[in-house]
Amino acid sequence: MVSALRRKIAEQICQSATRLARCRDEPSAHRFLPLVKLKTDKSCSVPFLAISESELGGALGFGAEEFRGSLKTDLENALSKALVSEAGELAVPLERVTFLQESLSKAGCPPCFVPSMCYVVDFSSPNVAKPFHVGHLRSTVLGHSLCNLLSFAGHHVTRLNYLGDWGTQCGLLIAGFSKYGSNEELVRDPLKHLLSVYVAANAEAEKNPGFRAEALQHFANLEAGQPEVLDQWQKWRQLSLDGYDQQYKRLGVSFDVLDAESRHSRAALQLLERLRSENRLTSRGDGVLGIECKEFVPLAKSSGASLYLTRDVVAALERKEKYNFDWAYYVVDRSQAEHFRRLALVLERLGVEWSDRVQHVSFGRIRGVSSRKGVSEGMLLDDLLNEAVHRAHHAMEQAPTTRVQDEAAAQHVAEQLGLAAVVVNFLRGRRNRDITFDWHQALHAAGDSGVSLQYAHARLCSLEEKAGLPVEREAAVDLLQEPCALALAVQVAR
């Protein structure tokens, strides 16, 4: 009932707006579906579908109050029921018992009010030869959750991990390892050792132009496919992948596709050559090469080497050809907003019709992890998760209600609680807000925390187990008169 009614309302809004011929562009019913929201009145006694006039006006491109009367009449005729218009909303009342019956019968079922579409979601994307830190964790958690939601809604989703394994930093690491590296340390802890080498090499390059020139030459050799340099880089790349796999398994995150920046380096050079042959590649005063869109967008260094943006452009073109996506999402922190704006500009300039379907799903930065010693801004993922598990285990030991059979079981429960605490803490706040990870908030046993969520689930499982009765799907919904029952049904139906 609710899904079909939402769809019918959205279709009628589309028809009414088209008849008025006042929209900025040709409207689609799918554009208006998110505006038709399920609500209850203040006393939680009557459910209804509401359309905000201000939100509708934003979607239409003109004030909705200008056609409120005609839209209300159109909807009443289409739905064969009276609408309520007040407080800047048009409301379609729902019959309470019928609504409750549908909500309970369809609980846990995916919604069916939008057609299935194809999504490619690029998330996590760590940099090879660097340990997984908390900044990448937020992209991983948000991207994984977004994919789960899209899949549940019936869409086809390709989960893609795009490794940062190309660029000047490769040359820095190669030059740095010959000076600061140790094969023994590399075997003992590959990612941490490679990070320490990179940090030392970066510092050396800032004060020593000769060392920086050496690093650039190493990367040039890598781009040229010099066997010795390529073998060394591929070894470090595999060590990085092995470490990432362990962390993804611990988090319960998986990918359909493992892509890498290096795989698109040749195609990026071919794109530059094509643009040059078409006289579309222009040079800036400093020798940087680029393409004129609404502005000059750099695509190559003065040496002719491709930039990260160029490789992203050819990667997007390949993904469209391979997956024919309806939407391509990039789950990357908001500091990269300019990069993705330019990506869309270049794609549009290249003449693709889907440049507006490449979307940056931005999020705020992680300012650090609070502790008794202050705020740590560079905490590694393993350290964060291990600390979360340790704190969860300690809290269990101190709680008088803990019932765990043995230490192995206690460690397993602590692992689940610790991981839930970390993951939910990254999901609970506003996506684009910068956050400082707070242990007290993350591990709190009440409120919107992962620990609270796990405890609630455990209590429900315990009640079901102790009852010893099968859970019936049928219920006498006319007996559910409490406001909280309707409020819960509304949440389930959403």
C-alpha cells in the first residue's frame, strides 16, 4: 500500500508539473519519490504521507505554493481521497489498521518503489606500501554500508577498491628503501616499515634536491617498465595487499573488483596522445599540459607524465564501458571535492552524456582518536581495533551481569563488541562533519552506540530463546493502540 501510494503520488506530481511546463528541465517521477515522506501526527495516532512544499519547490525550480491548489486537486482525483493542507505540507492520511498490517507483513523485505539500477561504488582505496589508518576506515565503513543499502533496495552493486599504487610517491619509496630500508624489518612488519621508509624519504626529498631528482628518475624507470624496479614495486604491492586482506576480513568487508591506479597509466598516456593529436591539449606557462573546459584543467606534468586526475578519467571511461553503470559513486573525504568536480568537467568536455552520473560521496575528516594522552591524529587501524577490543574486554570483566563460559568465548564477544563500537561510531554522526573518535562515546552501553546495538540484539535473541515458541508473523494489529506501536511501525515501513 505505502510503496504503491508513494509511487502514485510521485507520478502525479510529475504529470502536474509537466502540464504546467514550468520545470527547469523535464521532470522524472523518481526525482519526487524521496520527497514523499512517511510520518505520524504529533500524538502518533494517524499515519500519513507528506509532501513538503518547500522541498517540492526546490525540486521543481519554482515555488510550490504557486500550484498548490491544482496539485491538491490532481492528487485528490488520482487517489480518490481528501488531502490535508497545513503547515507548508500536503498530507495523504493512511488507514491505521491497514498500514500496520502491511508494515508488519513486509518487515525485512526490500522496498519496491524504484526500478533496479546499476551502481559502481569506489570506496576504501588505501595507498600501497602504507598501513591502513583510521582515515581510510571511514571511507571503508561508509562505502560498505552504502553498498549494503543499495543491494537491499534491489539494485545491482559493484563494490570496487581502487588502490593508490602509482605516482611520485613510488619513486620516493624506491629511493628511500636503498637508503633507509631493511629486508629484516620488511619481513617482520612490512607496512609499518615501508611507512617509516616513506616518511624518512619524504623528509630527505624536501631538503635534498638531488635525492628528489633520484626519486623522480626511479618513478620514470617504473613507468618505463624497467624490470628490476618493477619487480621491487610489485613485491611491496603484494605485501600491502596481504596486509589489507587481513584487515578487511576482520571488518567483514569484501569487494567485487580490485582495481589499481597503475593499471590505467598506459591508457592515460594514450588519452593524452589522442588529445594532443586533436589539438585539444594546451600548455600552461609553467609547461603543465591540460584541457580547456569551463576552466583550464591540468592533465599532465611538463614532462608529459600523466596526473592522478588523468588516470581517474580513463578509469571512469573503462567502468562505464565494462559495467554500463547508472551511477558511479566515489566515497572519498571532502578534501577531494575539487578533484571530483574537475573529473566531471573533463568527462563532460570529452562528450560523454553521463558525466553528471559520476558522484562524489564526501565525508568529514577524522581529526584524531582521543585518549588519556591527548589526541592521536595518525592512529593505525590495527591499533584502533585492538584497543577497542581490549577496552570492551575490560568492561565485560567489570560488569556484574557478564555471562561468558570461558576466556575464548570472552575474547570472541569482546572482538564483536569492539568492532561494533568502532563501526557504529563512524556511522552515527553527520557524514560531512569532522570528528574526533571518542572512546567513552563509542563504548557507551546506552544510546546510539555499537555496544548498545549488540546488547539490544542479544536481549532480543535471549527473549526469543527463553520463550520457546515460534514467532508468528500474523498479529491482531487492531489491538496496537499505543502511540509507540505506530511510531515503531512507521520506522519499520521506512
